[in-house]
Amino acid sequence: VWDACSEAMIVFEKDDLDDMGYIVENDVIMSALTKQLDAVADRVEVFYGSRAVGYTWPFPSRSCDTSPWVQIELDDGRRLQTKLLIGADGHNSVVRKEAEIKNIEHQYDQSAVVATLHLAEATDNNVAWQRFLPTGPIALLPLSDTVSSLVWSTSHEHALELVAMDEESFVDSINSAFWSNANHSDFIDTAGAMFRSAISLLKPSGTAVRQLPPSVAKVDPESRAMFPLGMGHATEYVQHRMALIGDAAHRVHPLAGQGVNLGFGDIACLAHHLSAAAFNGSDLGSLKHLLKFETERQRHNVSLITAIDVLKRLYSTKLTPLVLLRTWGLQATNALPPVKVRI
Amino acid sequence: QLSLFRLTMKRLFSTSHSSVDSKEMKKFQLLAHKWWDEEGEYSALHSMNDIRVPFIRDTLLNVSSNYHLGNPLSGVKILDVGCGGGLLSEPLARLGASVTGIDPLEDNIRTADQHKSFDPVLDKRIQYKSCSLEEIVEESMETFDVIVASEVVEHVADLEMFINCCSQVLKPEGSLFITTINKTQLSYVLGVVVAEKIIGIVPEGTHEWEKFVPPEELEHLLESKGFTVKTVNGMLYNPFLGSWSWMESTSINYAMHAVKLGAQGQSSPTDDLSEMESEQRSAVAGTAV
């Protein structure tokens, strides 16, 4: 990960840690999930190609004529009722809106452009690269020895241009974004170099041989797409007989690659609390354990969401003082193994 | 010592032939519709499920080694005596048991029936009946695997008859679970004064300290009626967190698990030991109280 405005960079290496992470194509995940769902078909029923068009919530004070379960109306007219409704319907969650839960949201002036890229030469493609340009971070995520995935967050106008331009120009833009030093200033470079020597005096581990990001040769024809970026956080994750998970509860900038991980974390936590409640014979929709899930996840999520938002704003500028701040900050963090391990 | 004597005298001269106390019934009548408000008058009973359901569940799971994963209590017939609005019947039924809930107050049964009707699984597994324990003895001799009498014995008029009836409707080697309040100075201060009059976690007038039952007395009574007491645990309510926990001392609330002796009245080596222990404890209690 490095800055376009200076030489500062931070490297996370696998040697001191267990597997740092996994990059898995969405289609592969979907296929695995479908297989698992088939295996439990006696307990899970999936209605493909159907939509919910209406929700009826139970009243909290039990007025006895109405059923105290959640009623759902589907687009084909079918009606379902449930003890617990889980809203996993993304950042524009209808479940959240129908439950009248306030959502703190903020649209970034950015869209992300994604594409599947073919590298100029086959390589041990096991490094994820991210460079913070003033317009936004550009990231290359490895998929195979010859293929990487692009996530380029930039202004709406630039994103539209990138998606519209011919393939050759698109590839040129990507390579230039990774290699160009146009945004460096002498002042920052000198300040950065000074800081680096100061650190190496204190910590003579030295910098490892600097690996270079791969060059891109071509882009998969139909793979270019863009979507707008924003930040969002629901003020409540749960209500009586309802829980929100994933992007329905929180939405973050892709710069830290954490969006889906937050969702996975929500799922693990909710499953844990629901299973404990079930073993106690509790009503699954009861607020008591749902609130435990909410507290646990909000405590974890809020700090991460805020940090990502702060990073996004910090790296969105060319202003010298802020560039200096983040340059030194990044260099210092790179030199501190305990901090890196925590991250 | 003196109060124990007075209690015994009261029972000897009691003219009622029922375990149901009509004065007690009136107290609960007023609150019949409040059962299922988790934050309302009965919130302490709702949160008591967090320890009494696992206690019952784990004790029964220890007895039978094979159980169905989704329904650990499947095949178990439970009688919930004094079920009220069904607060304890429902979780036990969700764990797979077939539950019969009885309560002398019709309004309670009506509330319980209506609440379970929304859940088709519970509707099938639970049967509620408005009656007293004595009234079902004849038709339910040795019918149930488990009897649960939670927060009940401190309200009954004739405890001895109550235990007798429990024994009659319970299968041999069946389990009896009781939770109730001890009769100590501490339980008066915390269980009545603080709980009812000061903090108001229990509706005022719910409990009469005179009717509280010390665990030694209960144990003695159970053993004289053919039960072996297996476990006694103290319980503590934290009013700030609204939650219950186990504690060593039984000086306020406690839970007891007893097993009805087998058909031939034989006891296993462990039973002999606990009988000796309980005899010692009763002897100590006689001098200490």
C-alpha cells in the first residue's frame, strides 16, 4: 500500500503471520453456498426469483387479536410469517426502511470502477496492491497467476470516462496510475527520505527489496462496471423479531477491503447468539439475545467504519500538511511490527 | 425454630383440603394479562428462564445419553404446576417436551392458551388446564416423567398434600424440579421488603414471608414422601442487570432437584450417601434455626 504523493509505503507480509487473507471470486462463493444449501434442503427453503413487497410488524405491547409474528407478502401473492426476520438486503435495505430505523449515511463523491485484468506477464501473483491517488485509491487484487481484479475508486466523472473509454486507453490509465510520480513534490520526498533514515537509525532492520506492482496488458471485455460509493450505519441493528446484517446495517468504502468481512462477522455473531437462545428454548425473535448481538457487533463495527472513513478523507487530498502527516504516519506504522500485526 | 413450629401447627389445624389458597389466587387475578410483557411486572420471572431452563435441560440430558439434536427434550412428558401464563412451559416445549401446564386461575390459563396459539409447534406440544394439582391426580397416576413446580410452593396452602400429589402423578425415577424462596431474615429483607416495596421487581403483596419454605424443611418433606434430593442450588437476582445467577448460599432463592424412588424403593450407593447427608443436615437445621 503506498501513497501517490510521496515515497511512503507500508508492507504487510505473510512471513510473520498466518495466511493474511483470501481473495475469492463472488461466483465461487455463490457456488459454494448453493451447494451447502442443497445439502440442507430439508431444513432450508430458498425462494429464488421472488421479492417481498410488504411487511407487517407485530405490535410490541401484545394486543391479543393480532398474530405476534412478522408477516411478509411476496410479489406472487404468497404470505409468510416468521418469528424472526433477518434483513440482509444491502445498503438500500427495504427491511430497514420499513422498520423505520434511522440510517446515518453519507455519499462519497466517488464511484468504484471494477474490471478483470490480464497481466503483462505471468507472475507469482500473491500480492494485493493499493495506491492512494488524490482522486482515490486504486487496487489490484490477485485472482490467478495471470489475472487480477481491479477496484478503482475515483470521482464520478472520471469513473464514467474510464468505463466509456476504449480498452487500450483504459489499460494505459491503470498502468499510469500505478507508476506515475506526477504527484510527488520535492518537499515531501525530502521530508519522507529524512524520516526514513531516522527510522532506520533506530530500527536497522532495513527495508526489504522493494517489490514492484505488475503491469496490465489487457482487460476482459465485458468485465468493466461502476457503482457509487458511500458510508452508512444503521442506528439500530435489531428490533423485536428483526435483525439487520451486512450492508443493510453498515456500508463502507472499499479502500480497506473490509465490507464483506464485516458482514461475515455479523453472521457468525448472530448465528452464535441464535443458537444459544434456541438451546435455551427461547423465542428466536426475542429482543434479549438480539440486543446482545447488536451490542457486540456495534462495538466492533463502529471503530472500523470510522477508521475507514477517516482514512478515506485523509487520503483524498494533495494538501501538503496532510500529505506529510500521512506520509510520516505510514512510514512509522510500517516500521512498527506490533501495530502491523494488530491491523 | 419458633416459626417452624408455628408453621407446622398451622398446617395441622388447616381446614382446607386443597393445596390452593384462595387469597393467593386473588393476588394473581389482577395481573393475569401482564404475563407476557417481558419488561413488565413479570420481568424477573422471564429472566429466570435463563437459569432454570438450562438447569432442567442439563439435568435431564445427563440422565439420558441419547437425544435428538434439535429437540433435546423430545419424548419427555412434563407437568408444569402453577404454570401461570406459560412462561416456563413454552421454552420446555420448544426443546421438544410434551408439556401439560396447570394453574387454578382460569385467567392465567386463558392467557397461556392464547399466547401459545400463535406458534403451531407450541400449540401441539402444550396442553393447558385450569385446575389444581389434586384434581388431576386420579386421571394422571404415574403419567409424567418430570414435574416442574417453579415459584409455586411458597404459595400453596398445604405443602404436604402438594408433595404427595406430585409423587402420585410422577413416574418412578421421575424428576421433580422446585424453585422457591428460603425463609430467612435475608429473604425477608431482600425478597419481600426490597423486591416488593422498594425496587418493585415483584408486585406488592405477592409473597408472604410466613409461607416461605426453607430448603431443609422441603428436603425433609420430600424424602419422607419417597423422593431423593439430588441437587440444591442457591439463586441470586441482580436487580440492576435484571438477571439471575447461581450462588452457593440458599439463603434467598434456591432450586432443588429430587428424584422419585424406583418401583422397589431401592436406592443406588450414591442415594445412600445423600440420604445420610440430608439426615445430618436436618439435624443441624434443628439446632441452628
